[in-house]
Amino acid sequence: MNVALGVGGGIAAYKAAELARALMERGFTVQAIMTEAAEEFIRPLTFAALTGRKVITGLFSAASSEDTLSSAIEHIRVAQENQILVIAPATADLLAKLAHGFAGDFLTTTYLAFTGPVLLAPAMNTNMWNHPATQENLRILRTRGHVVVEPDDGALACGMVGPGRLADPERIADAVAKLRANPISAAARPRRDLEGETVLLTAGPTQEPLDAVRYLSNRSSGKMGYALAAAAVARGARVILISGPVSLDPPSGAEIIHVRTALEMRKAVMDHLEEATIILKCAAVADYHRDNPPKQKVKKTAARMSLELDPTPDILAEAGRRKGDRLLVGFAAETENLVEEARRKLESKNCDMVVANLVSQEGTGFESDENEVVLVLRTGETIPVKRAAKTEIAQRIFDEIMRLRLALHSSHE
């Protein structure tokens, strides 16, 4: 089997030579493609000696200067002759170009012409890896079905310690071999397992007015809910996103309904409940509100003030009573007794799954781009999901939703 090995311009480029050797040991024929930046770190002669094949280093370098037409379309030939495309190291710059369809060199044009499985092995500085732009680009690439071999933690060339080191070449080569063994697996093409589904999803906080300018709210950023909406769209669902006030761009392809208060969110949910087949109540709805708040700003005085607050409607419980055969997923942000509280909510609200996280953990939960959750299922299972980007957590949640649907369906037969 033929593999096109794209080499990006990073300090880890020298490890791509080890990867080429490891791929050949596994029986692959390797065609190396180097970006201009990669040549600053390792010479093409190294790959030519290892693979026994001419190395492609530029958009018009693959053929002789006399054969201009052949040179201009060489990336199409390479895309057709190779069964797997591997890019290692995949730099932050390359990930951005691939995610957004830029095609300014041989590697990126080959990528756009390539229709087979794609494997990406990123390598970069820790801060670049953790940056929301990089994680969003990775989310886009994963939704296309590309395999991502995540970088290792460790000391980096820049002096930092953390994620960003190119994964071990043997591990990358093993991942490529798995693609050879199962080229039509879900990892080799985009999952569209939510086609025909309508996902009703709430996200963000609510704001409950105290007077004309003040309100009660919470620290929810909406990032988890928006990541879930984007994942559902990518997997083929019609998505109705009911969002409280957030500072996020709406996921492309989702139908978005903006609300402010718990009462407005409750109305929007109930108005669209009948259309939904899967409901995810990810919003952090305020527990209390002030009934009939003043229309004017309340002036500050030296006197102590007390407020009478009434409970807001329990939207999740009402959805649980009315869900019928729909799947209902609740969310629980806790500071202690995580699994016990999630199990209690699952039973009391008639949920099929509760996604629980400890908001007291530093670096996860509210306002963060990462999360670490426990999935508590109607089947009795408790599934911990280790810390990862919220985009990855979203995919894992939908993986378990689809598995849960199958399990519940089988139990009713």
C-alpha cells in the first residue's frame, strides 16, 4: 500500500525520517512531500535515501521544467496513487490551512485532491497546541473523519514542558497500519450517524433581572453547549440551539434561538420539544429569579437590602415528564459528591444520561476550553471521560448517546 507522507516545518521534522522508516518496515511504500519550511530543518536527501523515491519539495518541482503541464497536475497524480495521507509533523500553520482549505503548496493541494483516509500527527509549542484557534481547527478536521494522533507531553525545544511533542514514530506508524487494516472504518471518513435526528440543545447561562440594570446569573460561558451543537451538525443532525447570553459565534448550520431568562428558555424548549428526537439540557439555568422586578434602577442607600426570590421553572424535570421516546441528557455542575448527585438527577428528572463535572477543578468547566466529565447512564454505567478539549468531550458524549440508544432499544425488544 502507498502512503504519502507530508512533512511540516517544525523542529520535529527530523522524526518524520524515523516515521518513514517505521512505515516501510510495516510494508508501506512511502512518497515524501516536504513543505518549504520543512527543508529548513531536514534535507530532502534524507527521505530520498530512506524511501528510494524522489522527494517532492514544491508545487512545480515534481516534474522536469520541460513538462510544465505534468508538473502543474502532479498533486492530482500523487493523490490518486496513494491510499493514505499522513502529515507529521502537522504544525499549527498546516492545521489551519487544512481546516480552511488553503492550497498554496504541493502538500495542501494534494490534501484537497485526496479522497482517502488522512492521519495527522500534530507537533508544536504547548501554548500553540492549547490555543482555541488550534483546537477549533482540530475539531473541524476531526469532523471530516481524519485520525489525529495527539502529541505527547514532555520537554519541548522551546524550553516549555507540556503537550506538543510529536508522538512516537512507532505509535504513529501503528495508527497508519490500523487504517490499512480497516480503511472504511468510522475513523477513515466523517461520521454521519445523526442524520435524520433533530437535536434540541440548550447552552449558556440565563440572566434574571433584579431591576432595570442588575441581574442574577452564573459563570457559564456556553462553550460546552456550543461544542455539542457543532458536533451534532457535523454528524448530520438538524440542530435547534437555544442559547442564553454568551460571547460566542453561533455554530454554522445550527438554528439558534436567543433567550435571556429561565422563563424565556422554558418557553423555547417546550415550543420545540415535539420536533426533537434527542434533547441535551446543557444550559446553566438560574435556580431563582425575582418576580416582577422594578422597571427602574434601584438606588443604593446606606440601608441593608433583602430580596425575595422565587424558584425558576425546572425545565429539565418538565422535559423528563414529556419526553416520550426521546433521549434526554441532563448536565450537572457539582462541587462535591459528583456521581451521587448525577445519579440523583438522572432518577429525579427522568433522564437517560447525565453529564457531570466538578466545577471546583482548576482549568476545567466554567469559562475553560477544556472539561473532564463523568457520564452517568440509565443502563447503570458510569463512564469517566478524562480531561480534554470541549470539542473532543462533545464527540465522546454523542458516541455514548448513540451507544445508549442502541442499548435501550435492544432492552425493549
